[in-house]
Amino acid sequence: MAHDGPAMEQIKEKNIGGVVQRDFRIEVEGEQVPVVLWTRRDGPPAPVLICMGHGGSQHKKTEGIRARGVEYARDLGWATLAIDAPGHGDRISREDAAQLAREVGARVQGQQSPGAMDGARLRSMFAGAGKATREWKASLDAVLALDEVASDAAIGYWGVSMGTALGVPFVAAEPRIRCAIFGLAGLRPGATEFAEAAKRIEIPVQFVFQWEDAVAPREAGIELFNAFGAKEKTMHINPGGHLAIPRFERDAWRAFFERHLTAR
């Protein structure tokens, strides 16, 4: 039996080699927010919960998130939570999703200068951060009320690119999160509220960055890393563009979460 918490409606369930992938909907401020949760099919309630925020033009079941959700459940008995950000995934039409993918792809491939992310586009992205934070909080409350997840689970956050743009304000406003992984983003001129949110984050932070990233200029990435208020923070810099994060960084992410979320 579930504990008290915001109501979630389960839509479907899928078994992936002993891991349960469940799709839910939760209403937040009158809007239906799509949610997905990965947990081990058998065993005690998950002692660790990882919140994963997807990138721009992606969705809650983007391959990297899905693969790690399954891995963490199967290997470690953890739970992983992901939601579709405003204007993404199941919250928009296929046509709009395709157009969004083309726009983001152009920036990632360097067909638009980094300056194209300034001004109206930058303000638009950060304007949705408050809404995304409220949706994350409601989803987190609802998942912690399920029997499959321990009510006192140790919670971490992972999100790069847009997952950082929306994740930094969320993590800054959510005291239950014990550590966070960000990356592929920077601190832009005029983003005062974002900078203040970064300064409020004092939990351990790991930051992954690509040195030839056409989306996040080097100086902006270093500025954001410096802005975090955490005493324990590490920046992993790799050569290559926005989509070229080395696969071995996934091992570093898992080790980071194990170090900070698993009782010694």
C-alpha cells in the first residue's frame, strides 16, 4: 500500500529483465505531467532515488537515461525518476518535437553561434525553471510515497545541458537532494537568478564539460562551475563537442552517487 502523497495515475508498466519501468501522470497546477520510474521488480524498497533531467529536445526515456535507470535498478536496487520537461516529450506533438530537435541540432552542430543562446532564447529557457521546479517537487513527493521507494531514500540529481538549466534552480530549492551532477551548460551574462541558485547549492557537485562545445562556451562553463557554493566540487573536462561525452563518464557518475548516497 502506498503512503500519503500527491496522487499519480499509472498509465502502463513494462518489465525489462527484472526491472520495472512504470509510466505515470501527475497533475501539477492543472497540467498533466508525464513521469517514469525504474525500480527492481523484487526486493526491499529502493534506498536510493536518482532524479534525472533530460536535455533540450529530448524526453524522459531518452536512451542514456533509460539505460542508467535500468542499470541502477538491476545492479544496485536503486530507483530512478524522470519527467518530461515543459514543452518536451509527451507534452508536445510529434511535429513540434521534430522542429525542436532540428533547432537544438543546429546549435549542437555549431550552425548557430553561442551568442544565439543569449537574449530571448536564454530568458525563455530560464523562465520555465520555476514551473519545472514545482513539477519536480510534486513528482518527487509522489514517488517517495510509493512502497517501492523508501520514504527516507537518499536522493541525488543528474542533468546536463537543459537538465542543468532546469536542474540548478530545482536542486537549489530542494533540501532533500544530497548531491548533484551537472554539465554541458554555462553561466551567461545577465542570468542573475541562475547564478544565485548555483551559489545556494552547497552539496557535493560533479560537473562534466566538453572543451569544444558549440552550445556552452568554455568561459561560461568555468563561470558556472565557480559559481557553485559547494565546498566539494569537481569538474571533468573532455575534448570534443556537446554530444561527445566519453562513455567512461557514466562510470564516474555511478561512483559519485555511490560515494555520496550509500551508507558506509
